[in-house]
Amino acid sequence: MARKILKRLMPDPESIRKRPGLQFLGKLLHDPNLFHLNRHSVSVAAFVGVFTCFLPLPGQMIIAAILALLARCNLPLSIVLVWISNPLTILPIFAITTQLGRIILGIPPIDFQGEITAQWFIDEIERLWQPLLLGSLVCGVSLGATAYVAMRFFWRWQVLRHWRKRQKLREQHIDK
């Protein structure tokens, strides 16, 4: 079942409460709803985590934690999903979101000559911030909504699969 899979992969609530980066949340972390594994909590957490991973801001894990608190969804899953954008994927993600934002805004193509480095990005931030932000928000909302729907379907599929399995076992038991 989906709950068993997630429970096996998730850290326990006490280890999360002891994380130094989340200490500023204090007693808010003692809300048991933040650690429930049900279809609603997990689906909303999928949205929060995927949406947050596309934000071109530092502190994405803290933002995901705050959004999880506000939405009262599964906190660990929200934070873990932020790591979709990691040091290996961040440049391709932001390049794609910048191009999407550029297309939406009708800005001419950005000429990527030479290496794309941190210094290049700092020099070009004035031209890039609007398409980057818009593209990131569009991708975050659309892919977050896709993650929400996918998690709800996955959860439902797991429940139906488990139910059918139990039903077959019952029928076999009755036939004996």
C-alpha cells in the first residue's frame, strides 16, 4: 500500500523536530497532522514540494516547510521533494524555466555564448529575472498540480489493488 511504502522511506517525526534548520518552527512541529500519511496529506505535500523546488530562491527547504505548515500537509515529503532541484539539476531546470518565461513574455531568445557560470548569471540577472520568475512559477504550479493528481491516482490505485488482493484471498478462503 502507498502508506507502507512512504512510511518506510520517511524519517520519523522526532528526527525532523531535532533538525537544526527547522528549530525556528518550535512547537508548530508538534502538530501530528504534519506527519500523517493519508491521500490528502501526501497529495498536497507533493504539490508543495514540487512547486517549491522550481522557485528560484535560496532556502527552498525552509519555504517548503512553511508552506507545509500552512497547508497542514506531510512535512517530510514536502521537504524531500524540494531536492528535485539539486546541484546537478538546478542549471537545466532554470534554463528551461527561463526559456519558457521568455516565450510567454515574448522576449527575444537569450544568446548563451560561451560558458554559463555563476558570474555570467550575476551579470545577466537584470535581463533574466522576469522570464526566470515567470517560467519558474508556471512550471511550479503546473508540475505541482501534476504531482498532486498523480499522487492521488497512485494512492487510489494502491488502495484498489490491495482491496482486490484481499477480496481474492477471501474468495479462496470461502471456497476451501
